[in-house]
Amino acid sequence: MGGFYNIMLGYFFGFALGVGSALAVIYSIYTGGYKKAVEHSLLEQKPKRYLDAVASAMQRMEKTHARDK
């Protein structure tokens, strides 16, 4: 019984909390990038990287619409 208890504790602390921590980090990185993108979209003088990303997105949309027709 003692071995099973130790295994379950190890499983819980190692897997459940470890994956939860990784997901929290990924989510914070994602939301931080989203907030920065919104910030850039509201600036009067847009950064070059932002303009390149918008142009790339527009090209992908045009390709998708052309393929769907």
C-alpha cells in the first residue's frame, strides 16, 4: 500500500502540476503576445514587423479566397 501511495503522489506532483504549470506559462506567453499585437495596431506609426505580418495575412486570405472560388 505504501508503494502505491508514493507512486500516486509522484504522479500527481510530477504530471498534474507539471503540465498545469507548462500550460500556464504557454497561456501567459500567448496573452502577452496578443496584448502587444493590439498595442501595435493602435499606434499611429505602425512598426515594420506589424505591417509585414498584416501583408502576409492578407496574401494568405487572398490565396484562400481564390482557391475556394
